[in-house]
Amino acid sequence: MKITLSKQTDLSLPEQIFQSISDRILSGLLSEGEKLPSVRKLAEQLKVSLVTIQKAYEKLEKKQLIERRQGKGSYVKRRVKKTEEVNPYNWQNMIEDFLPRAQTWKEMKSFSKQHKYNLSLANLAHELLPIEELIKMSTKVIQDEPTILSSYSPGPGDQILREVVSEYLVDEGLVVSADKIVITSGAQQGLDLIARTFLGEGDVVFVEAPTYIGIIDILKSRGVTIKTVPTNEEGMNLNVLLQMCEQFSPKFIYTNPTFQNPTGTILSEKKRRQLVEIAQAFHVIIIEDDPWGELRFEGSTKPMKAIDENGHVIYLKSFSKPISPGYRVGCIIADGKILNKLKAAKSVSDLGSPLLNQRIIARFIQSFNFEAHFKKMNDLLLLRRDLLIATLNELNIEGLRWTVPNGGPVMWITFPTHVNTEHLLIDALKQELLFLPSAMCYPNEPEVNHLRISYGNLSLNTYKEALKLFKEVVENHMESLNPFTEDTPLF
């Protein structure tokens, strides 16, 4: 078990050890009944005192994550009594790994199963995507260019696609040459490349609170210190951000300013300019993640990259969300030496993204009527958003609040503080209903009284059924709660 301790964080050593082990237990990387290293052995491995390990183990036991057996050691606590059986893979416990968290893996593993009412995944339903047109284009590309099937792509990406993306982004308010574009296998690979290229142990990164769960796992895997910037209905609080920049020395600021995941909020053009100015003043790099900027119901806002004159913004774009998740095509846009290093990192990472996928998306972008497609898609998403708002109004719960996104497929819902949405999820799962509990969206101390619902992932009829069921589950759960009972977060 690899545990990285940092002196650059406010957390004590016992707390760092506790968080590392609890993350592994809650994400399933440590199985029920699995034996932990002895206090002495772990103290020797981490070069800390026995008391430090003892405190961490005591907290794990207090949180009911482990059980300590007299004379036998400490074990991950079993939730359900099982018949003892020999596991042929037990020898693998000796293999050291470097996964400190893996909550993204947990979501994909648990929340992506074929549950009937899945409101947890921020994807778009089959009926919202241009599937038939993509099928025709895929067949045509293979027929016209069969040699693609026996060819690799250049590391930074297919030149044809890079030129097409350059033209496509003009309509989004971003003018950028093809040579500044690096094609990736989705925006997630772009985030991973940036982190592995520029971040190391002890670096400080600011993220929004709450934030996209995928960036938390990536940053924790690099051993960085994550600091959270509070957000409200207008996005990141820049006054707090400015104070934090003066107190710490961040290397990156990660933000999802357009229909933020998970809240659905949008950062105004004025605040975007202010954020870029802050980055310039403190020599910080902004990672601007833009997975669904096209999915807007009204208005338009240019990417921050469009006002970046000195290379302080690395822009990430995904074509998975608005076109097809199955093709996994995204891109990074950067400048100067940062761009050159990312090109090198991409080539080393995978020798180039699949050429067939790139060429299909290139031809599709060139020929497809995106204006009509996005208008139809956004009208349908707006209808779904309003159906969710109507359901929330019917709940009539004092203190219940929610964001009202002007685009994108997700909404953030806030319950009274005595509600733990992870416990609400337990009730929902019994009805094959899923949503994303808020605890997964915080890298440090989580808030547990929120949840995220994706209103774009299901067919319309199934979505209506899901909302009806959600209302019933929430009403029954609220009736069963004692508002004076404090619950412990599961994540």
C-alpha cells in the first residue's frame, strides 16, 4: 500500500494516513475483511512514529471502517456476514499500487450498471445524439479511406481534424490555429496529461467546491495539495480566490466555468476577465474545462481562452458530450512551451489517438448541420430541466434549494443540513434510482446535504418515471428523518 505524506498540507500526519486508507476502503480498492499492515510495519514504511499510526487506526475504527482484533491485527470491517472462502487472488495484496483515491472508478463501477433510472451520469440520451448520421458517416469514411484501418495517427493528432476543430471553434468565439491544438481521447485524457506533465508532490492546485470528481482523482494521484474555492450561483468566488492566491502559491487553477459540473452554474464574462487577470498577476495557469459549452438554452459566453493573451489558460474541449461519447475525441489548446511539452507527453502516452475516430469526427463536423442539431437538443434539455424544477417545487420541503442552469445537462440540489444524500441514495437504490451524492464532489471535507441530477441521460418517458420515483423516495426519506440526528459521511 503506497501512502504519500506531505509537509505542504494543513492536515496532520494521522489525518493524511486516515484519509488515504479510508479512500481505499470506501472506493472498494481495499476489500471487506482484508488485513491492514500492522502498526509497526506501517510506521517503518512511512518513517513515522507508532503513535501516529495508532491515531490513524483509532479514527478508522471510530468511523467503523476497520475492526481491530486482539492479537490478530486490523481488518477492513465487514458490512455483511459472509461465508468464509479462500480467495485465489490474495497473493496480489503484496503488489504495491499508487492509487490513493479512485472515487471516479467507484462511480463508473457502481453507478454505470444497467439500473433503470440512472440520473447520476452526466451523459446525453441516445435520442438526443445524432446517432443515425454518425453511423452513415462512419461507414462512408471506412469505404472511402480503408487505409485508415492500418494507419497510426500523429502524436498531436490528425492534421485534418485539427484544422476542422480550428474552424469549428470560431463559432464558439475562439480563434486558434490548428498547430496549437492537441487531439486527445476525450477531455479526461487531457486533464491527465496536464497533471502528469506539470504537477508533482507539494504543488498547490485550486479547484472549485464542489468540483468535477474526475479532477480530484487525477490531482490526488500526483500527490498535490488541493485547496478549494467556494462557489455560489454565479460561479467561483473570486474575492476568496484572490485572498487564497496571496496566502498560497498555486500552480494551477482548475475551473469548469460554463455550466459547471456538478452545479450547472456559469461564470460571467466579467468574472472570466477578472480570473484571467488574477492568473496573470500571480503567474498561475488556468485549466479551463469545457465539456458542453454548446448546450446552452440562452445567451452566449466566450471561453476564457479567447481573452488569454499571454498563455495563462489551457483550454480543454470534448466532442464526446455533444456528438458521441463512443468516439472519445477531445482536444487541448495551449501556447508556447506548455504546448510543446503537452505534445511530447501525448506522443509518449499513446503514440496518437485512434485515427479512424478522428477522421470520422472530422468529416462529421464538416458536413453536419450543428446549428439545427443544437437548437433541437437544447430545446429538449430545457424541457427536461423544467420538468425537474416542477418536481422539486412539488416536494414543498423547507430549505430545499437548487440551481437553475441555463445550459448543460446537470442540476445541483441542496437539502436542509440534517439530510445526508448518501443515506438518501441507499433508499433510492432499492428502487433502481441513482443520483450523484455531493460527498464525491469535494476533495477534502465533504458537504453531504447536496446531490447532482443529470436530466439528459434517460429517454423522456423513462425520465418522467424517474422523477416521479425520485419525489416518492425523497418524501418517504424526509418523513423518516430525525432532524436532530447527525450522520457520518460515507465518502
